[in-house]
Amino acid sequence: MSGRYEGDWIDGKYDGYGVETWARGSRYRGQYRQGLRHGHGVYRFYTGDVYAGEWSNGQSHGYGVHTCEDGSRYIGEFKRGVKHGLGHYHFRNGDTYAGEYFADRMHGFGVYSFANGHRYEGAWHEGRRQGLGMYTFRNGETQAGHWQNGVLDTLSTQNIIPGSPIAVNHSKVLNAVQEARRAAERAYDVPRVDDKVNRAVASANKAANAARVAAVKAAQKRIPNNGNDLPLSVLPHGAPCIRCAICGAVTHVAAAAPPPAHGDPARGAAGPGAVAPQHQAPGWGPPPPPAHGRKRAVICGISYKFSRHELKGCINDAKCMRHLLTTRFHFPDDSIIMLTEEQTDPYKIPTKHNIRMAMYWLVQGCQPGDSLVFHYSGHGAQQRNYSGDEVDGMDETLCPLDFETQGMIVDDEINTALVRPLTPGVKLHALIDACHSGTALDLPFLCRMNRSGQYVWEDHRPRSGVWKGTSGGECISFSGCDDDQTSADTSALSKITSTGAMTFCFIQAIERGQGTTYGSILTSMRSTIRSTGDSMGSGGGAVTSLITMLLTGGSVSSGGLKQDPQLTANEPFDVYAKPFSL
């Protein structure tokens, strides 16, 4: 009664993937069955503890990892919510135990290693040394025998005195020690425990991500549709097939024809040979005829809500960019597609598929005089390039909402989708507010400032000769930082709320009248970020790599804003002479 659930339902019960939160701060992300946590999931306790692994009927059951707020950690088997079976425990003081557990306590045989070098091997009973065992000091001395309530009760002896009730056969002690060592080895045995634990945790993280997406969709269903978002047609231009959004079936279709001159511009039309799927759903297609002029935009802001990668300023960036385009540059409301987690239309949630289709939508059917804008605010990363086309050997990527399961969008794909289709007379401006975004569009030329403070163009055309430019149109991109830098998500600039540093500085340059030329905008953005400098505290969204992002959740360490906004283009030009316009 003091919590909240968002996700999948079946017959009035939680079933599938979901996110459950409680008033005190606890949160579970993962799988459910018949209203109970069941399958794989991650539970974060309000105390700071975290359990990731397998669940059954609402309790941790199977293989998993329980990490405590104090730094201690148990890896191994669970049964009905408690440690039970084989496992190894790392205590916060450096001690370790590997062996058998029963009902949440060390019970059976196991090896306890102290941080000071001492070690006990033998039998345990309800968390205490009890039974036959051997204690080895760090200097090599040993005490062996029968233990009672953690204290050596009877020393072992090689000589058996018949009839003596306290005599302990030393060979029995050694057998107990060997049994304890075997239990410890089984607890540490990778194929036996750790591998299963790792698979359980990986499945739990995957389930948590699916639950996060389900929660976003569930939350969106509660928001009434305002009807202002642009409906989109089903079939992208030239697509050989279409996938049903409900059943997942793939239907092969004939080549799509241009939309009819007279018809519903909001829906578009597929070619005469197109076959509609069984379940019709809104999709993506060529843009409608320009009822308000030739201005179109795709704005993407991803907050990664309910995840450890959460950013706070990206949705603000998207809303501010939309306001700028509609008020300052007179973009019609119905010519702007917003991709955020706040959207009610499931096809406008910033998943990898939806971002891809939005990029195709933006450039399809472009005509001379069109002004196109693509804005992205979210996480960016890099991955190894194997084609040899990248100078630094790394491809730049964008991270959609579901990047953990569906993968990232690589700069080669962005170039193919947004840059190559631009025909003569068409202009595209891209604004990429993400880490490692300097050459996110893979454009051939990068504007770099030399030591004398002048902007010069670097030739970034790949050595393979692959053309990364347009088909006669113009493409110019502003990005938040260089390829080897990170871009901040911070409140240090606005002093009111969190924003992306690059988006804030770009809008500020326009509002202050410093947006007359591309050079003046770039100079203003860099000046604002550098003047903020070390006055910025921690809490941004900068990450140094995808791995760091996964570990830190997108948090930036202290040290201020350390990023240089970049300008790339399909052709070099005089940045201080060319006027800026959208």
C-alpha cells in the first residue's frame, strides 16, 4: 500500500516484467509471475544492500549475489530468501568463508580465512566452529581437535585411549579438514557456482532492463494523448519487409510507392503491392507534404529512468530545443517528432528501433529548400572499429533506451541514415549532446582550433576512400565534446535545473544574439563551458567509456566541466563568414 508498480499485468496481477518501488526507497526491477517476484531480477534495499539473481515465489531462490552496504558480499546459493547451500562470503574486514550454509548460517564443512593470516578448516554448526577441525596460525602452528561453541574443547591425539570419552582420533580431524577443503573448493568452483551466479546476475540485469522499458510504457498509458504528436505511416521508404508490433511476424512487401498527392497526409501510403500486417500499428514512413513550409526536426532526449545510468537533464534539453525551434526558428509543432520516455505513443519511446526509424523519417522525401534538425541528448560511448576508417581506431555510438539488450547505434549507421540521403538544396543540422560525440555523424571534416586561436579544418575522410559526405546537400553538426572527452549533465550552468552542458550553451548563444555565424556560436559555447570550469561540482552525466558508464551509472567525478564542443561538416567553410540559420 505504500509502494508503486509499473509494468506488465495479467488478470490483475503483476506478471512479466516490471518495476516496483516503495516509499522508504527500496526498488525491485525484474520478472514477476502471478503477482510475485519470480525469475530474475535486481532488488535494491533502502538500507543500501543489493541482491541480483534468481527469484522464486517472491523470495531470492537459486544462484545470486547479495552485496551489503558495508562492503561485504555473499556469492552462491539461496533458498527461500536465505543463504543455503554452497557459497563464499567476503567480510568487510577482509575475512572470507567458503563452504556450506544452512538457513543463512555457516553450517556443515568450510574454510574460514582471517585477514591477519589465520585460518580454520573443519566443521561448523549454526555459525560457530563446532565439531572436528584445525586452526592454523599465520606462523604455521596448529591447534586441532574437537570444538565446542567456537572454542577448542578437546585436543586431538594420535594415541587412542580405549574407553576415554575425551580422546579424539587425529585422523578423524584430518578427515574433517579435508571435507572442509572440498566444500570450500566446491563453493569456489567456477563451473559449479560462480558461472551459474554470473548467468543469473546477467539474466537479472537483462530482466531489469526489460522491466524498466515495461514500466515506462505502463506510465505512459496513464497520460492522456494531447493529439499534437505527428502520426507516422507504416512503411519506411524502400523497406523490403515490415515487422508486426504485436505478434512480431515479418511480412515481405513490394517496393513502396510515394504517398498519393491527394489523401491523408498523416498516414501516408504503401505501394500497390504492400501487404498490411494482421495487427495494424503506427509506424514510420515518408513525411507528409510540407503544409507549413519545409522545416522538420527529430528531438531525442533519454533520461534512462529507473536505471543506474539515469540522467537528469536530457528531457529538459529536448523540451528546450523544441521551444527554441518553434519560437525562434518557426518550426511548426506538427513537424517535430519528440522521442522521450514521457511520450504516450509507444513508437516515440527512444528505443533503438524508434530512433532508427525517426532518422529515416527525417530525411525521406527531402526536397530543395528543406531545413532538417536532429537533436540527441543522452549517453554516448565508443567501441572498437575494425574497418580501419577511424583515426583513433574507435567508432562513436549513441545509447538508446534499450542499448543494454539491443545494442548501440554506431556512427557509420548514423552517417548512412542522416548524411548520405541529403540531396542538393537540403540542409541538415545535427546537435549531439553526448559523451564521445565529436564525430558522431562521421562527417569528413572537423573544425579544430589551432594554437593561435584560429579555426582550421581537419580532413577526416577515411583512408579506405568510402564517401562519408552527402549526396549534394549540406550537413553541419554541433557536438558536446571531442571523441576522447565526456559531456556533462549538470545544474551548474542553469543554476535552476539539470541540463546538458552543450544544449544549454547552444541555446544561450542563440538567445544572447551570439548566433550570427557558426564561428560565433562555437566560440560562445566554448567560452561559457570554460568559464564554468571548476565551479561545477559532481553529479553530471559524463562517462569515460561504456564500461565506466555501466559501473558509475553516468555520474561524473569532481573537477568541473572539461569538454570542448566540436563542429563537423560535409564540406569546409569560413566559420566566421557563413551565417547561421535553421
